[in-house]
Amino acid sequence: MPHGKNKRKSVVDDESAPKKSSSGTACSSIVPSKVIGQGVEKLKSVWLNQENYSDELLSLCSTPFQHGECKSFVDNEEFLEELLEKMDTFEFHLKESDLFQFRQSDDLKSFVDPHIYILMEYLTNSILPWLKDVTGLPLNGSIDLFLSDYRKNDFLLCHDDELDSRRIAFILYLNKTWKAEFGGKLDLFSATKDIHPISVVKSITPEFNKFVFFSVGATSFHQVSEVTEEGVKRLALSGWFYGDPVPRPKIEFPKDHGYLLNDIMTSHPEIITQFCSESYSDESTLQDINEQVSEESQVLIPGFLQDDVYKAICIDMVDQDATFGKFVQVGPPNMACYQEMDKGPPVLLSAELGQAALSKNVQGLRQLFHSKEFFHLVEKVTELPFTSSQLLRGTSSIRKYAKGSYSLLTSGGAKQTGDVKEKDDVTQNTDSAAESNDVGDSADDENESDEGPNLVDFIYFVSSKWNENWGGLTIYNTDDGDHLLTVSPEGNCLAIVVRNSSVNSCVNYVNCDAGEEVYFAFTMTCALDGNL
């Protein structure tokens, strides 16, 4: 078995006296797993032919993508027990983005510790050559190694790990008493022929001394499910073996080009007075809103609809969900996971409203947001030419967010772990439930761009006592990852956000603390220049 030209003298199975760690704990040597001594040629044939194999220590599986599970990474568990005892001496950093939330160490290659040194020796001189022989992949000897710590509500959403020259990803589980009901499982996704994840088809529960590895590729979609148990830590060593980079296939993501709003914009002269709170017909109120939009490019309008209208819409929204089951799943999971209904424009109403009011239900709400009267109102508060723009296009739908829902940044988000750019903590403004750094202008000031705002988001929330700690917040970031604005889903509030294409939004993961609670949101994005 080739071990490379410049292999250091191994301390894996050194029979000399145990070393002492910096914490004073005895440092055992590693007794290599019996798996390494198995017939490599047979395992190589299984892997290369994408077959399946299983014995009491090792399983190789070809679906949904090639991966292996080794139940005994080291043959002497006391080595890992010693490592666990000193876990508190390692420094962890909280990592947060639209894609993940957990704690992670720095790269352990540079960490001065006898256990880590011996572990790196074992990975370099024993595991890497074995994997190279079994998989046939041209690994080059470079390894990344991190410690991860997942606590309650921590997660890592669906992604493929494909970055630069990563060829094999691996995880070594360190928890001795982990239970399946705690969450924190490694979920593997099936994928379509055009390289989009579909659904979880296999889940691997953390198990002490189990080593899981898989080939990194365009369809190696996986996630770490949310940890749902209070007071536990999902501890693991994870990283990548590197090799020559493989060309990444071009992946086409679905895009909604929307519809021309002028084609479906209808007039209902009484709709504002019949649906909206009286204060929003007052010019001084509209002027106050205009001043905030002018200064901050965003506003959250509370109590937008009359109380009786809002209550009627709440009842109808729940009825559409529970009784008629009109909501459908949105994906793929590496972009979003929520439900929606009524995507696109409402049915045109040809007759004038006259004395009859529009139905105070979901369809009436959609008619409101596509009426000329609504766009005349928002023209006053944004000073943007909605009704006169011939290029105005829009997308709209009614969305349902519940436990497990999310949408990732439209620019792709932070798709990999490893080196993660730290982001400022997201805080809420207690007065308006929205924090802003001038959404329409910040990116331009920072990048000295002349691009002006061309997009306007409208989000109307139907919710009951939603707790921000559950997630489900709409977060706006620049392409560079700078946080601009966070909007909380407060019931009967209308959020208006004026931005340009360098500002993207996501809805952060709704965690298990939400229980059976849900909220609904009518969302509409308008492009003044027609470019959604």
C-alpha cells in the first residue's frame, strides 16, 4: 500500500510509553482499525463497480451517492475517550449563515496537541492510503480537519460540499450516548438527472467511533438535521481529503421570470377603504412612511388591514391549508424548503367593484395587491413609477412557513463549511421589528456603483404571536455578505423593501421550538425595469 514519498515515522502503533498531553492526560497510541487489514482488492472492485458491501465493521453503499460507514475507526476506544476528556480545552467559534448554525474549531492541522498529532498521523499514514486504494481516487495527501459542536437548534442545510479539490469528505462521531431522537443525523439526498436534490433517502445516526466517508461530487447532497434535544452536544471530527479538482458541471437553477403587471392590474375604486386601515388613507401618515422609505429604503407598516378583514383572511388562509390542502412544497432543498399556493397573478375581475365589496378572503387579498389603487398608494410612499412603467414585472405567491422551513440567499448563500466569513449578529429594532442599514444604497456606497434601486419587495404577514427565536425571519444581505435588514413576521404587517439586484434575501431556518405553529406570507416582488 503506497504511503507517499515523505512519510513521517508513524506513532500510530508505537509501543513506547504513552505521552502526556498539555492538560496532563495520558495520551494513548492508536490501534488501527481492523478494517484497514481487509482485502483491498475486493473493496476496490465493489467501489469502482458502484456495488454494495456490508460486514460487521464496514459497509459500502452506492446510493444515493457513494459512501462508506466504518463502525470501528480505531481499535482502542480509550484514545477517543481521552480526546473527549480534553474537549473543553479546544476553542470553538460560532458559525452562522443562511445555510448553517453550529460551533467549529480552527483547522486542527496547526493545533499543538499530542492527541491531534497522533490522529493526523493516523489519517495521513493509514486512512488516506486505504481510501486511496479502495476508491481509486487520486488523493494528494492534503487533509483538512475540524472539530464541530452542534447544540439544540443547530443545523447544516442541504449542500454538496463540492469546492475546489475536495474529493472525499469524512466524519468521525465522538458521542457515546447519542440517541436517534436527538436529531443531528447525517441525511443523504437523492438527486435528479439535472443535478438537483430531491429528498432524504438515508439518515445516519451519530455513533461513537463510527467513521463515515463519501465521495464529493455534484450530487453528493447532504445535511445535518437539527439537534432537537436540550443540554446535549453533537461532537464530531470532520474534514476532507484532497486531490486534483474535477470539472464542475453547469447546473441550471429554476428562475421565475414573473408576469407583466400592467397586463393584469385592475381598478377597484373602493378597495383601499374596504380593506385597509383608515389611517393609511391619511396623507400625513403616508408622508411619514415616505420619509422612512426615503431614508432607509424600507418600512414595516403595522395594522395594514382592518381588523375584521384580517381575521377573515386568517380563517380563510388556515382553511385553504387544512381543509383544501392547496399548499405545495417548494424546492429544491439546496435553495428552499417551504410551502406555497396561488403562485402568479390572480384571476382578472372584469366587472367594476361598484357597491359590492370584494370577498374578504385570500383571493380578495391578492386582488388588493394587484389593484391600481394599491400601486397608487405605494407610489406615494416610495416615489417610484409603478403605474406608469411599461416594463413592470412581478412575481407573487402565498407562502407557509413551519418547523423546518427556510429559503437560502438567491445568490447561493454560503454553500460550504470550512473557512466561513463571520457575520455580525442579527438584532431586531424593538420599535419597528426591522433593523436597516439603507437597503437600497449601502451596496452602492460601498462598491461605488451607479446602480439604482430597481426591485421592490412587498411581504404581508399572517401570523399569531410568532417568536423571533423560532427563526422564519426575512434577512437581507449584500452580495458580499454584509447584513442590511431583518424583518420579523408580525401579523397584519406589510413590509416594503426597496433594493437593487446586489441585495438578496433569505428566510432563516424555522427550528423545532416552533412546534406546530405556522405563519403565512403574501409575497410579491416587482421589477421596475422588468429584470427580476
